[in-house]
Amino acid sequence: MVDKVDEFSEFLLTDTAVLDIELPDGEPMLFHGDQVRVHLFGPSTHQYVKARAALDREASKRIVAAMGQKGKNKEKEDQDADAKFLIAVTDKFENFPYPGGVEAIYREQKLKYIHEQVRAHLNDLGNFFNHGETTL
């Protein structure tokens, strides 16, 4: 018997997507001649759902805390929460052996252009949809 969900597989989001990173000037980001890529868990995965829930909990805590004080460390807390989210939804970087790995990449503000591209990629569900194409 054929699984009924299989009939709808062409409409389902994929679990992962690969993003080719670009430099701030729009050129491909190459390391030793190889394209830098990041493999990301998509919005339909356990990793993403868990990371998103943690990010939302942190945001709620900061809102409550801000009611009682001026939010002195708000920027640092936002950066930390954002980095934790991006770390949790990243499977791996390809062709970019940055010292300290994924965590160091997302905590380095001088690599902010990578953070921005990853966030934008995650926010576009089309990046996690195979358009009915099958892989052989």
C-alpha cells in the first residue's frame, strides 16, 4: 500500500537548503577558489522549530525585563539570541574552515553580511521547496 502522504510529496517543504554566500559587493564568496556554502535546516524541521521557540522565549523574557528597567544590554542580548538561533539552524558551512566554526562565524560582527544572507534565506519558504522536482 502506498503511503497517502507520498501522493503529496511534491507540495511539501524540504528539510534543508544550501545557500551560496556572496560578499557584500555581490561577488561569490570563494575560499581557496571554492564557493562558500551554508547548509541550513528549514522551517519544517525539528531543529528550526526548537530554535525558533527558544528565540521567541528569549524575546519574551527581554520584553518583561525591559518593563522594569531601561534594557541596558538589549543590543548584546539581541545579538546573542540571534547567534544562538542561527547556530541551531545551521547544519554546516562548506569551504569555510573559520577558526571556532559555526559559532564563531555567527558571533563575529565583521561577518555580519553572512548572518544577513542566512536570515533572508531562512525567511523565504521558496528556498525550502523543490517545486515538485524529484532527485534521482
